[in-house]
Amino acid sequence: MKRTAGTVFPAFVILLGSLCAAGWAVAREPGRLDWFEDAKLGIFIHWGIYAVDGTVESWPIHSGEIPYEKYMSQRKGFTASAYDPNAWAKLFKEAGARYAVLTSKHHDGMALWDTKQGKLSMKKATPAKRDLIGPYCEALRAEGLRVGLYFSHLDWSHPDYATLRPEKATGELNKWDYADKGKEDPQAWQRFLKFHKAQILEIAEQFNPDLWWFDGDWTRNAEEWDMKTVRAVLEKHNPEAVFNSRMAGLGDYATPEQGIPSSRIEGPWEFCMTINDSWGWRPGDTNFKSARQIIRIFADCLGGGGNLLLDIGPKADGTIDEAYTSRLKALGRWVAKHQEAVYGTRVGLPAGHFYGGPTSLSRDSATVYLYCYDIPRDQVQVKGIRNTIQAVRVVGEGSSLTFRKMGGAAWINVPGILFIDVPECVNDPDLTVIAVDLEGKLDLYTGKGRD
């Protein structure tokens, strides 16, 4: 089915010309990402017409699993009749999140706001008949949460999208992304870019998100997407905005997906993960992670200096199933108790210094946090801390713990092993956190001793 590209905002075109003429380059303002690196927990919301039948979001179009028209017919059942963004925001805050990211448009092209670029919006093409993004933004901001919006660069409903083909491509490529050989249409692609930029500008002007969570950049390179200009326009509109990595190399932070990194990532990052195996609402998917598993994974993110973006999939009417809410509330209990060891923490000790679980550091590097995956048997031990230990305590519980250093070689400045006594009565039911308060910033020994 053909879709019209709509019109382009004249202001966007004027701004493109002035920015390009100025030779704009991606800026990295000091402190711009501070709030993001301190936030640690965000909620990802995949909400779209795919919730009607509980299908996978957008991808059945690409794979041919569901014919396009049948997939898109789900829009007739998308009502948002029980959508309560204020309740969403209160739940996210209770979970301990500091920001949330909602899908404004997934790969299927259905916009959750009242886009003027064509007819595929929840207001024009579904029984919901209204903008769903504005109330979400207002509700989050009323609760003191930062607003994130997801936007897919690619659009499998737009007639001008699949009009390019990689120069060195051989054989058959997926028709939803690429033109057949000899049928490339660069002019059509330019029309798509105008549509793409106009939609992005609509979001910027109407909702001004704190965080842009882009997706779908992999089908084109940065030049083909004209990504440098996209970022220029958005930073001109809001110099404080934060951008995820899916901008063909022009983003601010890494976004590992579903598989948590097993080695450290340099710079800011965010692990996006589903609670079950699905991004959107799928009633047949009951493979839910337990609250304790989620908390352990979150601690792993904290230890690596990253954030967790934890996904939920609301139903087509806007309600959030109890399987999600119960886990978010359980996570919130743990975060509220241990917030000192959550917000503002930074990457912890290198591997080999503590074997009980991840570690992190306070922002001033004067406290080491030990996340104990399992109930300690009598003692836990930490290697390599040269500092004088001021105190050892249980975070959120108030108990001071006894400790002592044993061994070491003072004549070559090799510290002894720190042994900490942990009575069973102080343990948290999900994950205990121990704070080691140091005299001064962490001075860590990472050597191999003397032969």
C-alpha cells in the first residue's frame, strides 16, 4: 500500500542550510551526560499496534511471517482506552527509574503522536484517535523523570524508504530495506529523508525530549542518512539533549542489547533488556525473569559503570500487566533501600579483587560498594585496597561490620587482604550491599607481587 510522504517544515530546511554552511561538527559538551550517567535506571516502553494481536513488533513484516496488510490491520483494535500516563510515571518512579523511553514510532511506521507527515498515526488511523506522546511527557516531568523518546530511522510503510542498495551488494536483499539491482532511486531516497527529518523535527518541537533513543541505522551509512545534519538540528533545538549510539557513529553512549557485556565498555553505556523474551506485549511469552534475577543484572550494570534500560510492553488498551508491575515494584524496594549504592556510582574494581559479585565506586572514589550475589559464609574478602579503612557497613541496613587486613608486604607497598565479617542477620533477601569507606580516594594495588 502506498503512503504519502507529507510536507517538510520550511524552518527545518532553512536550519539545515545554515548549519551545514557553518561547517557544524558533533559537540561533546562537558557535563551534558552527567544526569544520564548518574541516573542508572530507565524504563523502556514498547507500545504499538503489535500489542493488539500480541505479535512481534514490526519484524513480521520484514520476515514475511505476517503479510503487511494483515499486520497493519491491527491498528483497528488499538484503543488506548485505559491509558493512564500518570499511573505509568508513578510506577516508573516507584521502580527507582530516573528516566523512561517510549517508542514514538517503530519500524512499522505507526506514529504515536499526531504527525502531519502522512496518515499513519494513532490519532488518524486507530480508535485511540489522539496523541499519546504529549501526555506521557507531561506525566514523566510531573514526577521529576527525564523524558526519552525512541524513533526508528527506517520505515517499512513509507514508499520511498527501500530505494537504495549497497554498492557492493550481490544477490537478493530484503525488499523492505533495499531496492532491486538496477531499480535504485536516489531522488525517492531524498524524498524519504525529507519525511524522516520532518517527523524528527515535529517530535523536537512538540515534546523536546531529554534523550533521543534512535534505532534502525544499520541499513544505511551516516552520509546516506545525512546523520550529521540530523544531530545538528536536534542539538540546535536542545543543546542539552542526549543521544544513543544508533546514529551511524554520531551518538553519545553505547547501547548493548539483551546480552550484558562481559568486558568493560569505555565511556557511558546503557544495557537494554526485556523482562521476558519480548519487547512488546505478548501474552504467550511467560518466560519472565524473576525480580532477584533483574536485581542481579542491574548490579552487574552498576559494576560496569552503565545503566539498565528495563523494558515493558503495555497492552493495546494501555494497561500494564501485573507480571511487569510486580517486578518493577520489587526492584523499586531494593533500589530505595540501596540508593546510595545506585545513583551516581561509577565503574568498580577490576576483575580479581572481589569474587562475591560486582563492585562499584562512589562518585568521589572514597567508597567501594560490594554487591553480594549470594549470602556470605562468615566473611567476604577484598584484595588490593591500600587505603586505611575508615568503616565497613551494610548499605540500607545501618549495621557496622568488623573487619581486618591480613598479610601483605608493607616494604614493597603490597596491601593485605581485607576480610569482612558478615553475620547472616544483616543480609537483604535479594542482594546485600556492603560499603567500604576509605581514607581518601581509592588507592588500588593491581600488581603481581615480588617473585
